Amino acid sequence: MIRYDALDALPVRTALPALREALDGHGTAVLVAPPGTGKTTLVPPTLAGLLGEGPARRVIVAEPRRIAARAAARRMAWLLGEKVGESVGYTVRGERAVGRHTRVEVVTTGVLLQRLQRDQELSGVDVVVLDEVHERHLDADTVAAFLWDVREALRPELRLVAASATTDAEGWARLLGGAPVVEAEGAAHPVEVMWAPPGRPVRPPHGMRVDPALLAHVASVVRRALAERSGDVLCFLPGVGEIARVAGQLGDLGDVDVLQVHGRAPTAVQDAVLSPGARRRVVLATAVAESSLTVPGVRVVVDSGLAREPRVDHARGLSALTTVRASQAAGRQRAGRAGREAPGAVYRCWAEAEDARLPRFPSPEILLADLTAFALQTACWGIRTPPGWHCWIRRRVGRWRRRGPLSREWARWTPPAEPRSGVCVWLGWGCIPGWGGRCWTRVPSVRSPRLWPCSARRRRGSTGMISPVRCGLPGVGATPTQGGGGRKSGGCGPSSGSLHPRPPVTLSRWR
């Protein structure tokens, strides 16, 4: 049974007629709606015709994070009075809840990017909604470019919607061919801004390092917020390590529960945060709680003012996360979490004079990160030589494989890992004649491939993996380990089953 009372209370409902008109006339649209208006949970079912308005369509919603994808699907299913997997489902890495009659599917941008590589026409899909486009992740920008290419060359009837609360609307309108901009009036509750800078100067963030004095100050501000305000407290921190340190400094808060939320948190913990608690809570979160989520009961936000963005580590030749100051747009998004259900307050751990000097929007990842993976994606898409293509993988592997210029053939041959490390892994499978023996190496901060086929496992008959030093990976040195010749437990290679999602590579050994 559809919960019409909850649907009618969403402010974005007033913008739906203008959105339909824009899609019918132009085929693309930019939706700007403040946090809490319901753009993520009401627009997709409406465009799919699940509310009895308009024709039946199949809609894909692209979210930047897995927790946001799961939460959005569950919220839409609840509004429709159904279970997840019926009319509304979701697909994230390693988890899928989609049925035969699903008409709204929420996916992560990475999943949609891989789906586009397999089926460039997106057969059976009528509308694609790109949510939270203001974050400017590389996968999201790549998906937007590929979708525009599909619409221009293959499927002019494919409808595209770029949605966000704080995006550069005019810029996205130009990118989508002069798309109309549809704005929804927000009904967000007022949020009082409290400036709470540290009492003494703190060192600016450097790399992944954050001054412990700043973390101690954030913990004290959380205690202050608990004493001065009612309701749950949501505290934004840049990473998992900072969350653990602040949680340790908070200690035992009596009748207040302390929850830690980040991308690697178990699904049960993430789901518990999105459900009302029996006691007052302090939620320590990374940027996963910044967009597309409503943490119930939150009336106070404590903002550390820090975020993590990818940068190219020239010492290692790899892309790595770096701690930076959060942008003004991110600050508005975070503050909006406090005013979703009732009037609230945000404690900002920096001086008011510093706020005007912050960047207006987050830096697009395409300007900062290593573009090797992006170049391989464009090669798979059919672009043989992306502009400005100068990367290690072409120099090394292009000569070794004797396959000539960058092409779709050898781009697909490369495993779906971080490209430089993925090539080293392939070299370690015995592809170099005469290379053998035992070798130990450390591959720092490498995200694993999504799926590893069993054919590669049968090729060697081992679950261990290696990235050989001889392959020339910049910044990788041999690190012998102690112990016998057996395989080290917790290896990162494939295990049982035909397809196995591999954990991040840290330190592994191969015989």
C-alpha cells in the first residue's frame, strides 16, 4: 500500500510537473533541490510510473556510495509499501536485490560504469538519474560523459537527470546540451551555525595526517553539543582512523551510544544508524553520511571541516587519498543534516573568518587523481588515444605486449584493479619467461579488483598473489617476511567459487 501521506509531505513534489515537462521537451534536466526535499526517494518512482502518474518506465538511479544506494532503495520500497527487490531494487558491489518486475534500480556509479561497458545501449532502460553530481567523483563524471555519448549517438530517447542540492546547475546544464534547470523549494528547518575554532593553533593536515590536537578539540565540541543541545549528534571526520581516535577520546558517555559509520563498516552497523535508536546517539561518520542519507533523530552536526580527496602520489606513482579542507558546498550539505526533521544546530570547528576562504565546490577528481583507470575505461569505450595520454602502463605494457597503441583489446586484457598494480599482478602470474622463485612485495593502498575469474586461479593453482618488484612499479620495494615457505594466511588472491570479490591488497606472498 502506497504511503501517500508521506509522499505528499515531500517538498520536491511541487517540482515534478516542471521536471516531466523538461524531460518530455528536451530529454535532459538538472534538478536542484535542498537536502531533505525527497529528490532521491520521490523522483525515481514518479518517473517510473509507480505512483500512477505517467507511463511505465525503467529507471536507473546512480548513487556515489553503497550505503546511499541501499538506503535509497529501502526508503522508496517503504514508501510504496513493498519489500526491496519488488518494484524497487538495488545493485552494489557484492550485493544485488532485484526482481523480475523491478522498475527502479539503484546502483553505484561504479556498477553503472561497468554495465555501460558491457551494454553501451543500456537496453531496456528509459531514464537514468545521476544523484549527488556535485561530488564530482571520477566514476560519476565518466558515467555522465558516456551517457551523453550514448544519447547523442545511439539512443536519443534516453532521458538523463542530474540531481543535487548544491551543484553548479548552470555548468551541468551546459554539459547536458542546454538542459532546463528545475528548482525545488526546500522546507528545511532552520539550522543555527555555531563557530567553535580550537583554542590554540593546530597544524594543517598533511597527507593522511591530522593533528591530534584538532581531534581532541572535535571530541570536546561533541561533549559540548551533548550538554547544550538535545537530540542525536552527527560528527563528520575525514577517515576511519580519525573516527576511531575520537571515539576513544569520547570514552564512556553514560546513556549515550557512540556509533561509527564509514564505507567499510558492516552492513548491519550502517543499517542501525539509519534506524531510530532507543537511546541518544553520537554518530561518527565520514562523508558517507553527507549525501542521500537521513540519519533519524539528528539535531546537531559537529563538522571537523576536513575531507579526503584523491591525489597522485608521485613518490609511488599511485593515486592516494589526501586530507584537505572541506569546501563550502560540503559544509552546507553537512549542516543540512541537522535540519532535516526539526530545527537544529551545526558546530563548525574553524573560525568564521576562514569560511570565506574555503573553495566553493569540491575539486573535480578528474583534475587531481591518476587518470590511468580513466584512460583504460575510454579505451574500452572505443577511444583509442585519449587526449593527453601519458601514463606508465602504456610505456611499460604497451611495449611488453607488442600490441601497439592503446586499444580496446589490450585495455580489456588488463585486470580490473588499480591499473599499475593490476599489470604487476598479471606479470607475477608467470607471464615473463624465466621469472620464478619466491618474492615478497608490499603494494600500499591498492583497491582490489571487483571480480576475479577462476581461470586465473586454475592457471597457478594457488590463492597467493604477488606484484613482482621486477615489473618496475614505482615506489614498490621488496619486503621479505618471516616464517616458513607456506602460504601466508589472509592472502588476497581468489579462493573458492567461480567468482570471488577480492579484499584490498596489503601484503601478500607467492611461491
